[in-house]
Amino acid sequence: MEGHQRNLSLYERFNARVLGVSRDDTITLKYFAKSLDLTFPLLSNVTAFLGVSFYIQPEGQPIFGRRTVVIDKKGIIRYVRDGSPDYKDILLFLKKLNQEGGRP
Amino acid sequence: MKRKELTILCLVLVVAWLSGCATTETTQKPYRLSQQGTVIWEDEFEFMPPPPDWKLLRVEASENDINFGFMRQDPGGYPSITTFAYDEEPFGCGTKFEQREKEFFKRFLFNAIIQFQILERKKVQVVGGEGLAVTVEGKDPIKKEKVRAKVVFGKRGDRVVGFYITQWRTMDGIYDLSAFEIFDKFVTSFKFLKKSFYETL
């Protein structure tokens, strides 16, 4: 998450916005964001429908799997990676997408 | 006949497997020595290495992991150890040193659950520009351990990078400040040989 925060100005340059989504409640997310000095939005999805939609809700578990998804301005998923975010790979992809005119 | 074919197939598989192992054995080192005695690390950094009793420490780079560093087992047994490292992405997000310092110390050695006392904070010259050096000491009264650490923040392009040394001792142990002098030489000698990924993006 700190990696995304460090890269906010670069995301801005490539016309991208970052959102975090988790199953935690809003109060927990508020404290989490404060502890890491995060300024981008964190979305609370307690009912888990987003996790189910993105196939990252392990059955019987109260948390999402970790996945990075880039969605372009038409709503098409253009990039998916599981596990810890590869920030350099994400930036290179966003740069390429921005050059193509397919703003995230 | 079938049995012979099976044996040959097994041999091929074993040979293929062994040659796979050999490939990993011949992995190239990420560094080379210059004629001046400095280390050139992946053609990206240059620095003066510590004496040979320091072991190279390398963690695969990912979120908040160090890039590389050195460690030395000190006399006196556990927890007497000194480690120093260069970190391309130190804890925190701020691009101003004072802000980054606050963010960094919220999480530095957070597994140890210790409170730091600042011993010294001063502006320094590092990697060709202004930086901030902070020396701290932390104590863990439960485990009866203490740690002395120095963190030096510098800039690479717009981003803050960090160097840090930690020296752990038992509560009544004595710090070896010569290790901090070796760390200072490492930091002072440190140079970037090319622009970072972020500067070329």
C-alpha cells in the first residue's frame, strides 16, 4: 500500500487513479489508512461481492486474496496480477496504456 | 524392448534435471570490484565495502525489503549482531526528510516493539546532496535487549532512499562504535552510477 502511495504522482501523470478494496469495515480501514499515511480511497466491501466478481474470495475465508487489477476507461480489465504488487511493472503498464490513449 | 526405452527416457529426464541444477549454480554475482577497491553493484551503485568479516546480506526486493546490506556477528552471542543496508524504498511515503523520518520510525523494527529515543539528528551530505542522519537507541525491557541504530535519508531523484545500521546487544552489553564508522564510510562512498527506474519513466 505504501508503494502505491509513493507512486501517486506517477499514477497522476499516466491519468490513473488507485483504489484499495478489502472486506474490513470502514472504521478499521480509516485507522489502517491513518497508520500508513495513505491518501487514496480504500473501499470497504464487507459483503464480499467485489471479491466474488474478481474471483479473489477464497471459499470460507473472511478476507480477499491479493490481486492487482487495472481497468481502462471503457471498463475493460487490462491487467491482472496476483500476490504483492509489482510496482514497476504496474507503472510501465500504465505508461503504455496512457500512450495508447486507453486511459485507466 | 519396452524396458530399454523406458530406461533411456529416465536417463534423459535425470540428465535434464541435473543440467537444470547446474544452471542455477552458475548464476552470476550481482557485483564486481573496481580497480580502486570499490564495489560496483549491478552497474547501478558504487560503494566502499566493509572489511571481509562482514557477510553480504541480500533480500529479494519487494515491498519494503532491503536491496542489499552486510552483517557481522559480534562477540557475546545472541543478540549481539550488527547489520547495515541500503534501502531503495525505506518505510513511509513522504518526500521531505522530516516527514519521512516520522513515518519511518513508526515501523522501523516494529516486530521488536521498542520505543526509540533520539540520540542525534543532523543534516549531512549524502549521494551528492543534502540528507538527514538520525541516531537512535531503543530498549526492550521484557527481553532485556537494546539496539542502537543510525538511519541516513538521502534523495535519488524525487524519491527518498535510506541507509541504516542496527546493532543489537543485551541490556548490559557495550556497543561497538567502530561498526558505525564502517557504516559511515559505506554511506559516504555510495554513488549512483545511473538514473533510477523512476527517473527514466
